[in-house]
Amino acid sequence: MLSTAISVENLAFTYPGVDDAPGAPVFEDLSLAIEQGSFVAVLGSNGCGKSTLAKHFNSILLPCGGKVYVSGMDTSDPELLIAVRRAVGMVFQNPDNQIVANVVEEDVAFGPENLGVAAPVIRQRVDNALKQVGMYHYRNHAPHLLSGGQKQRVAIAGIIAMEPKCIVLDEPTAMLDPRGRKEVMETIGKLNREKGITVVLITHHMDEAAQAQRVVVLHKGSVALDGTPREVFSQVETLHGMGLAAPDTVELFYNLNSCGFSLPLDKINAEECAQVLYEDLG
């Protein structure tokens, strides 16, 4: 039986208003459970609350109502703040905002040092983390000389070195070129598969979400869709109604169906689509 890594129970949250004006609620009654060791992608149009939800996972934001639990710990309990942040590491859009040192290995060591980890253990954690993201050979480099994808992998290594049970990534590829995006997604997938780290990926790239085991779509502060990538992305018209698109392969079949074809909408990768077209048109 899988254990729950993160549990969101009836979450309510409203950002404060400006000049005594009432704030607009982001969530009023949101519930969601994320299983330990899973890879979950969270989608939604701008303003739906994706980043707000992510920041609740390690106490950057605290609920106005309801509860968020991380490995059974109440994120709103100030005495559990450090333990919660040890359990859930956050990676943000811009890696430059997370890099604090002038040498790669010193940057990766920053988190464990703040947690009071002993120096010999830090050395081992830093080396292991850099190897896991394929950046060990750059350990003595200056971070500002790295590519965007390399910087983001260093940022991920800094989180890994703190040995979290879960990594939450808030649009980590938004500022990267296609090569950098590929590097980061490969790193995320490897950490989930080989290390069993729970991954929550906030993204607006459908092809990235398609690599997850589960896709959650937020709309107007609620969970609108929740299932496997095939289950979620086959609901093309529902996605369109929320201002979202399915992956390119699914959109292609959807458009062909509007021209009289009868193609399945649960084929996500290009190889599957090519095979279906070959069999249908051959």
C-alpha cells in the first residue's frame, strides 16, 4: 500500500488585498493527495493557482483554511517548519535566483550546511547529488558560466543534497531552451525512477506533463481533471474549454477526427501516433 507524501484537505487561501480591499480567493475548498514515490504534473491556465498550491507544500505559504500535511506533518505548525522543508525541496523557474555561491560544489553544499549536517557527510552528499544530475565534472566551475539547463541541474542538486522525500518544481524549464528543458526533464525522471523521490512538476508544457504518471488540472481553484496522461489528454474539448491544449500528437488526431477520421485520442507519443496512422491509412 502506497503512503501519502502530501495531503491537501479542504484548502482555502486568499492573497491579502491592496489598500484594505478584500483579496480574491485562490482556493476555497481544494483537496488533493499525492502518493509517495509518484511523479505528478500539475497543469492549468495562468492564475489558476498552480504556484500558490506548490508554495503550500513546504510552508512558503500557509493555509487560510483547511490543512496541508507533508509526511503527516502539519505545514502550518511553526515547530515543524524545518522538518517540512527537509521533506519537501522547491525548485523555481529562474535558477539564478537559487544559486548563492561562486563555485558549483559550494552552492550545492549550502542547503545541507544550513541544516547543520556534519562536514564529512556534506562532502559525500554534494558529490552524490552532482553525480545524480550529471554535473559532477563541473563541481569546481563558476555557476554563472553554465548554461541555463546546467544551472537548473545545479539547483536541483542543491535540493537533492538535503535528501528530501519530495521535490516540487515550479515551472523549472520556463526560462530554458529546448536542450536545457530536455536535460532537466531527464534528470527529474531519473530521480523519480531510480531514487524513488516523489516529484511534483508544475508546468505549462503539455509534452512535459505527458512524461508524468499522473496529471492534475486546476481550474478556477478546483481540481478539474485528475488521471493518467492518457486519460486527461484524451479529453480535448474539456481542456480547450479551460484555455489549455493537449499535446501536439493528440491535437493532430483531434483535428483529423473533425475532418472525418476516427482516430483514438489516447496516443501521446509520436511513435504510437505514427503506428496508428500507418495502420489506418496503409
